[in-house]
Amino acid sequence: MANRLNQGTKTMVLRKFGINETYQLAMYLLDQYRGTTLSCRYAVPPRLAPVESRPQLEETVKVAVVDTIMRHPMLQVGMMDATSKTPSWIQLPCLDLTQHIKWLYIGGYDDFEQTVQETFRVQLDDRFPDLSIEQPNWKITVIRQGNAPVMEVLLTWNHPQFDGAGAKVFHEDFLEMLNNAENEACERTGLDGDILRLSQTPPLLPTPIESLKSLPLDLKYLAKVFWEEIRPRFLNQDVSQAAWCPIRSSPYKTQFRAFFMDNASLLAILALCRENRTTITGLLNGLALVAFSSHLDSTVAPAFQSSTIMDHRRNLPPAPPDAPWVQSDRAMGNYVTQLPHRFETELVARIRSKLPADASEGRDLSADLQRELWAVSAQNRLEIVRKLEAGLRNDLVGVFKYVTDWQQTMRDMAKKTRQFSWLVTNLGVLDGNTSKRLSTTTTRSPTGGDTKSDDGQRWSIGRAQFGLSAEIPAAAIEFATVSVAGQGMCVSANWPDCAVDAMLGERIMADLKRWLAQLASQS
């Protein structure tokens, strides 16, 4: 419907894609990556939970989505010239909300959690409508069961639209809008049924970081990067690369696994991390190193490389005065970068020497291995701190400025030796109860509802789950984590089914789950 309404109108180009956006789109076009999902479990206010209140619940959700859309212009825009070297974001006159809000009602005897996980896995591998159809590449799926006091909201998106940190902002702002909508009339300017007519004034989009800040590169760093790029394969003696896992592109299928940790266990782990001068991200890199060292033989993997995904929002200047998202750290856009880590042969051999001779499942970390684990995790955190202190100097996005054809670059990358055995991306802590934040951010709200309503009638988030589809040329296994303040943490992993043995992925995930539980119980 919205596509028909959008036809025949003059196309307004808002800006060219930034570096990160073009890189992400190239992977999507080549079927090297499909989607990303951040799912949250919302506590539904009692007055909206009964089946009889379904129309009011659906209207409340729709209005809150509209208010969130109006705060974040990247939810409003479409793509033009998507397959060219220089795609653009274009203004759309309207959105058909039936394309962006899906409801899944399940029966009373269905397994709610199983339905959530199945839907999550399917959506990671779903492709979006043809990019020539002018609509934004994101949707939410709401899963409801009878009179249950909760609903699951899965936000799935195409990465050029925004990154994982942007998705966390979406859920936090959507929660704020739900609580505001409880105290507001449901009419919204421009909303006619399921068609949202957008302002004729061109929206202000978040600006790519390379257009806001200098990304200086030291000559020595640049020379090293380019040599690694053009070096003939027979000259590559780097045993830390993931040669054990050749890059395969098809058939495309994501294997996805996840587990949850309660808040008491998470607090125990955080206390241990502080005691050992590291973080959850550093610890996960350390645990992955022990697990990979355990399950891969030294003849095929004598050393390793991993990657940590980082967020550049801390390096952004203040948001423009007229930006509806108000603060730069609340922008929905693409501001990711990555930091590589190396685990040399000597370190990996030392870890392997301390593994039990019996490599059967169910083994705990010995005291010796724990000392190695905390040393590695602390070093990993130190590398992240140094990267934070360096700001934008010698950053990968700065190197990306020299790429002129991202689709060809990604085709070429798929023919090379895989660099990373694993990757860690941690969204951090999601605020699932915005009552405190609301009282200080009402200037950002277009509705400005009463924040002093009864807490029993308020919306809140009790848990979250973050997952990525398989990234064909990237790390063999990618770990993604998110926690909800006061509610615990989810750790997920994905890998390409065509390249990684499912038993290996499952054993590594089982190790991480068991070892985190062991460490929590020891704290």
C-alpha cells in the first residue's frame, strides 16, 4: 500500500550512504549476511493483558511505534541505487505499518519460549523485500499468548539502517513511548489507519562518523594494513588466522544457540571481573580462547585471532540542536568498528598444556586454567581501553575510506583465508524500567506523559536476547551478549552451517555456559 502511495512522487535524496552502511549493504547484496535481531520480553500492564483488550493493546503498540519512528529518522527512509557503488538514502512520503508491525498470536497449549526461539532463528535468515520497493528494512514481531502478562517483541533489521546499539535505543525509546501512550490519547498526526504519512520536510539523518570527524592513520599502521591486504598467499605465514575454517558461502543457513544467566549469577561474574581487572567482554574473549584451544588441535590451530565490536558513539560531537534523538549516544545509525586481538602460539600452547588429558564434556576450569583465563581476559580489556584512549586514530573505518567498490571487496574477501576464529559483540545493559530515565528526558518525548503513574500499570522489560545471522567472510563463530538492568544476561552464538561443524559450536557454547556458572558459584 505505502509503496503504491510512494510511487509517482518526486524522489528526494537525503544523503549518500556512509562507509559502514555501504559495507553492510554489500554483504547483504552478496548474501554474506541477512539480518540482526534484538528481542525483548515486555511486561504488559494488567488492563491490557486480557484477550478482550486486544484492540486496545494493538493500538497502544502501534502508537508507540509511530512515536519511536518520529524520533528516529533512520526508521523512515528507503534506499535508492542499492546495487550501485554509491547508494543513497531517500525520503519517503509514508509508511505502511502492516509491513513493519506483525502480530503472532499462539494458543494456550503452545510452548511460548519455543515459539520465541523458533521465530528468532527464522527471522535471522529471512530476507527483506526487494530493495527496489521503497520502504525501510526493519520490522517488529509481537508474540502474544492468551491473557499472559508478557509479550515478546522481536526487532529485526537490515544492518545498513542501524547497528545493534541503535536497536537497543529503539527498545528503550519504544518502552518510554508505551508508558507515555498509557496516559495520552491515541490519535497521531499523519496516522490514518495503518498508513503513516510522514512530514514533507526532509528528515535530518544521523551523519556518518567519517563526515563528522577526522580518522587519522599513521603511515606505519596504513602500510601494515595494505601489506596484509595485497600479500601473496604463499608469503602468508600467519598461523593465527582461522585456516581451520575455510570460508564457504553456500548454502546459506545460520546456526544459532543462546543461554540465559540470572541476575545473581551475573552480579557474581561482574564482581569477579572487577577483582581481576576485566569486563564481561574481556572474559568472553578469554573463555572463548580456552574453549577453542580445547576443541581444536594444535596442528590445525596453533594460535588464534578474535575481534571485538566497538561503538563509536562516544567519539561523536554533540547532536545538532534540531536532532529529534537529542543526544549523540541515542542516535540510531551505524557507528560500529572492530578491534582485533591476537593469541600467540606460546600462550595457546600453555593453555593447552593445562587442559585435562580427558577432553570429555562436563569438565570444570582448574585453578591453573582460571589463572590463565583471568590474565588473558585482563589483557583483552587492556587492549580495549587502549583503543578507547586512541579514539579515532588508526581505526578500521579510516582504512575503509580507501575502498571504492565494496561489493568487489567483499567478493574478494570470501576467497581469502578467514582471519578470525571468533568475534564478541556486547550491547551492554538495556534499561528495562524507564521510570527514572523518563523524569529526566521528557524534553525528548513528543508526548510528554505523566511519569508518576502507578508502577503496577507500567510497561517494563524483563529480559533481552541479541543475535546475528551468519556473517560468511567474518569470524567462524560470533558471540553476542546483552543484559537488562537488574534482570540478568543472555549470551548467544551464531555460525554459518556450511562452514562450521554444529557439534563444535554446541560444545563451545556448552563450555561457556558451564564455566560461567562455575565462576558465578565460586564468587
